Amino acid sequence: MPEQYIAGRWTEPAGDARLEVLNPFDASVLAESAQASPDEIEAAVRAAREAFDTGPWPRTPAAERGALLRRVADLLVRDKEEIARVETLDTGKTLVESRIDVDDVTAVFRYYADLADKDAGRIVDTGQAHVRSRVVHEPLGVCVLITPWNYPLLQLSWKVAPALAAGNTMVIKPTEVTPLTSFMLVRLLEEAGVPAGVVNILLGDGRTVGAPLTEHPAVDMVSFTGGLATGQAIIRASAGTIKRVAVELGGKNPNIVFADSDFETVVDNALTAVFLHAGQVCSAGARLIVQEPMYDDLVAEIGRRAARIRLGNGLDEGTESGPLVSAAQRAKIEDFVASAHAEGARLVAGGHRPDEPELQKGYFYRPTVFADVHRGMRVVREETFGPILTVERFTTEQEAIALGNDTEYGLSGAVWTADIGRAERVAGALRHGTVWINDFGPYVPMAEWGGFKRSGNGRELGPTGLAEYQETKHVWHNTTPAPVRWFTA
Ligand code: NAD
């Protein structure tokens, strides 16, 4: 099991609670360990506090911070294959996906390396000749970074890279389900020369380690990616000390198809949108919303293609989709399927575990398609976070927009149409943080990512992703001070 990193030292966790990390392909134990003790949690926060209050990092020239991030990117390139292999073992995703993740993480470090020294603040014209007024951005302080299990390394990079670029110190609480590559990243940060105490990482679950960190009075900010209920708990926990909290939560993302779209392209993209990484993607296109003339043909073809998706070991060449991450996650999916049956949805594909003998040990579930669903059904309302696609039908543009917005979430959505005017109207009307037109899924480090409504309250990536980790200060400099003579006695 990876050791913890506190104040520049690697140590074995000393807490009582134990943790097992499993390979979801065959349920074998990849690692086991104790979890961080209350004393270690305290030590990590203290180390980050001291590194912020008196250490060199927040006072290091921004260009030097950027140079360090660039070294991390180079190390990621060097270790790409090994990191990708471990990510696949830990999450079950295919090696192809894990390699893309490492490339994306590298790009994120390079982006914030470049951005680190570009923020010069702003000069304000006060209209008073004797005043020099400027607005500057400063590092925020001690940040607690908490990540989910589906994209453990990628989600961590969206936090660590801007937090470091801005000059903060941090305590990382990675997911306890798939934590291995997070520790590999911290080893690379150490190798790249991050000063002791700037980055600390603890091992443990949400209750034992996450919750105490979110309540800690010496922590200035919590950046969290994960489920809605946990996000709500973290916002409540932070209230006592008025921390800044940024939460990236779930999604129930509409994929809207107008009948003038190219049939083959839409079928192909709709499958990838929802079944990539066995549907365990916050932006999964789990709600396919199809215009009437195309509906029946599209449902039939998607069902046929979904039934042919090759499940297997993520390390094997021909595998198109791996298992779910855990027994608990599969049980949740089976519960959703039972509820869809009970509520009258029409099963088109899947709806069961695979039959192949070699897949029996792992947490596999067949890609599943339900048609003729409606908004009242649980499987349409709630985030399933697994390989379930539901298909709804619509006739008019207004109906499509209403369906696309009829969710408490607002993370992402897509519209497919050959009519560019309609594409722009629908994209403008959708209340989601990312909208794709004739595409589904791509993102770049230069553009912000985050949710409307209950999908979150902050933004990661882009310049806003850096601002999340900065304080804003107005400096007013009176160059010719003189008595104001307000009080005359
Ligand atoms: P989760 O909420 O169960 O756990 C996320 C993290 O929070 C873990 O590290 C966990 O240990 C920690 N945690 C749990 N309880 C805590 C508490 N009380 N205090 C502090 N930390 C606590 O989420 P998950 O199951 O790991 O991930 C799946 C969820 O993440 C899905 O809802 C998915 O949509 C969401 N997600 C969102 C994005 C996005 O960009 N919006 C990206 C990836 C995943």
C-alpha cells in the first residue's frame, strides 16, 4: 500500500481503521493498509499551515512555480505507461482510457504551468491623481482536495495543478476506492522539487479522514469532486469556519438528437457518450432524447450495438469496456434496473450480468438500454453512474429543451442537428455547464468545467480554475498623505 506523505516524509498510516483496495476485474486485493489517525490528520494540516504561513512556496516567483509544474508534466510523460497500468488495475477502465487520462493530466499541468505567471492583477483608475490603486490576486492558503474514484488521477490534477500554480499548500484526501495513482502523482511532485509541507496526502475514507479535514479551523478551502449528498455534507461542515468550498457534483446529462442528424454518427456517439468507462462518468450521456421520426430506428440500432460491446480485463487489447468499480456500485445499478422494470420501462438491451465464465469474479454488468421511459421514473431522474441508457422521445424543439432542462442537475448536455440556427438556440437554452453541439464528451484544460444547479458551485480548468485558489486584494496607495480634517476639534 502507498505510504502517506506528511511534512515531506513518507510514513505508514497509524490509525485503527483498515482499508482494502480491490482490482474490480477479479476482486483481488491490490493493497491494504491502516488509515490516517487523528494525530496524522492534525500533523498534515499543521505542515500545510506552516508551509503556507512561513515557507517559501507562496512567496516563490510565479514563473518558478510554473517551471516546477512543467517538470511534473515531463515526469508524467516519463512514467506514463506505469501510471496508466496502475490506473487500469485500480479502476477497471481500459488501458487506452487510462493512457488518455495520463495525457490529459500532463496537459493540465502544462496549461497551469503557462498560466502561473500571466496574472498581473489590475490597475484601477480611481480618478484621483495622488492614488495608485491595484487589485491583486494572492494564494488562498491551506486547501483540502478531495477526489472521487472514477477519474482519480485526472480529477486530482484539476485541483493540484491550479492550487500549486497559485501558490497554495494542500492536504490531499484521495478517494479510498481507487487511491493508487494519487500517491504516484505525489511522488512525482516530490521528485519535481515541491518543498516539504506544501503537498501532503493522507489515506482514508470520507468519515475517518475526509470529514475532520472539512471541519478543520486551520483549513481555508475545500475543493471537492464527488456525489451530491457528500457535497451537501461538506458545505454544511464548512459553515462553522466559513471556508471557501468548491464542489463538482453529479450529472444527469441529456443527449438530444434531432431527426435531421446523421444516423450512423449519432448511434456511434450516443454509445460512447454513455458506455465509456462503464457509464461511471459524471458527464455520461445517460438520457438520450430523440425526435419522433428517428426514435424507433435509433432505439433498435443502439440496442443491437450495445449488446455487442466487448467486456473484459482493461489490460487486454480487445476490451471495449471494463467492470464497475465495486460490488456496491454494481448493486446500485441492479437496483436501478429493478426499479426501471417495476416502473414500466421497456428493456432493449442488457439488464443482467454477463454470462462469460472469465467475467464472474469481477463487478461486471452488461450495457443496458431502456426505451419508452418518462421523467417520473427513478432511472430517468437520478444519476445512475453506471452502464444504463434511457431513451425518451420528443416532437418539437420546445419539448426537447424542456426535457433537457427537466433535471435537478446541470453538468453537461448535447444537441445533434444539421440546422445550425436550431443548434445555437438549443445550446443557449440548456441550463448546463457544458453544452456540446454535434459532439459529446470532449473538454480542454483551457475551457472551464463545472455545473449549473445541483451539479456544483465552482469551476475547474481555464482561468477560473486558477481563480478558485486565489484571494483577491485591493491595494490603495495614497502617494501624498495629508490630514483629512474630518474631525476638527
Ligand atoms: P463520493 O461523494 O462518495 O466520494 C467522493 C470523495 O469524498 C471520496 O474521497 C470520499 O472518501 C469523500 N467523502 C465521503 N464522505 C465525506 C465527508 N463526509 N467529508 C469529506 N469527504 C467525504 O463520490 P464517489 O462515489 O467517489 O464519486 C462519484 C460521484 O462523483 C458521482 O456523483 C459523480 O457524478 C461525481 N463526479 C463529478 C465530477 C464532476 O466533474 N462534476 C467528476 C467525477 C465524478
